[in-house]
Amino acid sequence: MSLLDSFADIVRQDEPLAPHTWLGVGGPAQYFIQPRTQDELVSVVKTCVHDQIPIRILGSGSNVIVRDEGIAGAVIQIEGNGFSQITTEGTRIRAGAGALLSNVISHAVKSGLAGMEVLVGIPGTVGGALKGNAGGKSGDIGQFVRSVRALTDKGEIVTRTEDELSFAYRTSSIDELVILDGEFELMKGDPDEITRRMRTIWIMKKATQPLTFQSAGCIFKNPRGLSAGALIEQAGLKGMRKGEAEISDRHGNFIVTSEGAKAADVLQLIELARSRVAEQFGVPLELEVQIW
């Protein structure tokens, strides 16, 4: 049985990926798959591996740039009720990989649990946040992680605990195919105080970042001791356009798009920023986003 025959209800062929990414650019996926349950996900992965179909995992698409040519193989999106459950036990929260990080933060605040409010304003799902150790000036998600359940490329479910996990700036040691969920240890706190702290961080971000525009968040990692956005601004690139893509005039490390933008426009701006910053300051910029 082929992938299409076995999973006709959840597989779409030649599905445009632009609507599934925050930048709104990119070509189609040969197979676009949205499993409804963990068991269905395991079956899909095993079928793809057996049929030698390459697999890519997509969350909310907030940190991905899909090339205009699209993707050969399967793009499996982890979302929906089967992957978005959020539960609390004492000071611990368990959240499915498909849960929006913003929803986890809200859940924690309402439960009087402090810590994750420092991640407010960061887009995407728990799975993507764990994989890339999402964070900002106030902290990273990795500092709260106690365990992660994941699915290997052989279809086996494994649990990685604290001593098996490591997190660094925008990276983690999680190398399994699919993250299923994460468990986080937080601290008891006053909901009103947590909310005030969260709002302060949000106001500061909103003042400096183009949060109401189509973007993929920060394009580049900050070089050690430096700001990628400041370097791009000093290189005179804020407001630079290619087609319907633009280096944000609010924050140099954001590229925003409007209707009609192409992935090629975004990629040209990325290469322009890299080459100009390297030429003027001798600093190599490393991508924070994924390019498919």
C-alpha cells in the first residue's frame, strides 16, 4: 500500500506550503500530512521510512523559509488536538509539541506558575521552541525543561530526561525525528505579578519588533557579544527591499513580507545582509531560521 492509499484522509499531494508558514512564501510539498493522533503519526513515519520517502517536520511554520521550488517527499505537520494538550501537576506543566507556546505561557500564568512568561512574544509551537531552544534577553525555554518525549525515525517513542538533554543558544541536543511533548518545571508565583512581568516584556518587544507583520522572527543568531539587528542596521540595510520582501525598518534582524512575495526575495535579502555585514565588520552571520 502506498502512502496515499494508506492515509488518504490526511495526505494531500502538491500542497502549497506558503499558507502554512508565517512568511507566506514557498512552493508545494509533494506530500503534506496532518496526523490526527500519535498512533497515526507513528504509522505515517514507519510508512515513509519503509517507502524511502524523505520526511520534514512542520509546526506552525514560524521559523521556516520554504524555497519556491517546494519540497520533495513528505512534510508532516504536528498540530491539532492530538498534539496540543496542556496539563498541570503541581509546579510542572506538560505540553504537546503542537501546542502554541503562547497558549502554554497563558496556561502557566493562569495556574500561578512563574518562569515561562519571559518567553512572551515568541511565535511557534512547543516542538519548534524545544528543538531550537527558543528564547530572548530574559531567558530560554531550555532552562525549564525536565523531560522530552520524541519519536525516532524508526517509529520508536523515547523519553529524554534532564541528564540526556543539553541546551545552548538557539540549539538543543534533541536530534530525534519528531518531538512529541515536553515537561517543564516552573515556580509558584502570584498570577497578578507574573502578568505584570509578562506585560512589561511584551511592551518592550512590541516597541522594537515588527510583531504585527508577516515575518519568521529573527533571521540570524546574535554573534557572541553583538546584535545581528544592530549590525544589519549599521550596514545601512534597514528598509531594503527585494520584490515584496523587506528588511524591517523597525528591527534589522527581521524580514517582513507582503502579498506576492517570493522565497527568492527573502533569500536575496538574507545573502545581502550576510555579505554586507561580513564585508563591513568581518562578522559572519549564522541563520536562526531553517531554509528548506
